[in-house]
Amino acid sequence: MTVSSENESLIASQEETRPWGRDLAILIFALLFPTALTYAYFVWGLSAAPNAAKFLYLIGKTIQFAFPIVIVAFVLKKRFLARPFNSGGVLVGSLFGLLVGLTIFVAGRYGLTSPTFSDSDFVLQLRREFSVRVLALGLATKPAFLATSIFYSIIHSGLEEYYWRWFTFGRVSRFVKLVPSILITNVAFTLHHIVVLGAYFGYNNVLTWVCSFGVFIGGVVWQTIYHKTDSIYGGWISHGFVDAGIYAIGFLILP
């Protein structure tokens, strides 16, 4: 009984000295910075100085994806090692990603090219918003847009999985249990997509919120794959297929 009491006292002491304030600050930054960054380069940067959007994007993305490495290596002082390939979740992730990516492309292509919608005010406004942003980000040529499409589908999708599924989910799960961790992480993951969708469709358009809910569901699926397999690879491949479907639509409306 004495030993048990001593152990309980030691655990309580460790809980009291654990740097919860620091961990909470890291968590808040990880959850909210991508949304602030997206607004900065995708909305505010368009009306700022020339090349502001490109500058904000490059600097912001560097900060975002370097942040986990800096925190783990220099703040938490833990070894940061890339894990070897793990095939767990790859099949289900690939099937999910292909299905969603193809669905997005087919729906987008129909909406952009069908006689019913192609000349509508909504599609014309969408094309204008797209043109403004690809021009501001230096992506208005087919080679530049193709290179960006490949980067997002292969590299950026993996960086987002490492940032959201491994790092951010790992921080959130220190505070709450599994299901709330998944929900909180993927609400934050969805927020910066709302900024993008709202810029294109309008925040009062139901399509913005339907697509945002789809982003949330995708994030939950990828988070579940990560939790079940302890690997980002299944989600990474799945995420890449979805991004490829989205960028394929971009080619259809590239000026």
C-alpha cells in the first residue's frame, strides 16, 4: 500500500511539472497557422504588393513544414527519424483516393463543360477567381501549372500527411482521447480548405460547405488509416490521388 501511494505521488508530481503551457502553445500554432497562412497568400496577398502572394506562400509553407522538425528536435529534444515504407493501409487508401479523385474530376468536368452550367454566372466567376490566383502565384502557364500539380500530388500531399496525421494529431492526442483527437485535428485541417473554397465559390454557397464536409471526411479517413497502421503512406497515396483529381480540373479552366 505504501509503494502504491508513493507511485501515485510521483505520477502526480510529474503531471504537475509537465510543461502543459508549452505543449498547448505548440498545439494551437499547429492547428491554426495553416489557415492563417492560406488567408494571407490566397486572399490578402492578392491585393498587397506585387509578388506578395508568392512570397507569403513560399515563406509560410517553409515555416509550416519545418515547424514539426524544429519542435521535435530542438524543443522536445527527441530524435526525428523517417520511417521505412509500410504497406499497411495502402490498398484501402489507394482505392478511396482513386474513387474520390475520379468523382471530383468527373463532377467538375461536367459542371465546367456541360451546356447547362458552362456559361452560368457561377462558372464564369469561378474561372475569373481561378485566373487571378494562378496569375498571382505564377502558375498561369501550362508547364508551371503541371509542375505544381505534380508537386502537390506527390510531395505536398505527403507533407500534409506528416504535418496533420503524425505531428498535429500526435499533439492533440496528448490532451484528449482518440475520437476527439481525430475530430479536432480534422476540423483544423478543413479550415484552410474553407478559405480556398470560399474564395472560389463564395461563403454563402452551399457548394463551399458540401465540399468542406468532404474534406473533413477525407481527413478522418486518412487519420483513421494512420491510427490503424502507424504509417502515413496509405493516407499519403490516397491524398495524392485526390489532389490529382482537383488539379486535373484546374487544367480545364487554365486561361
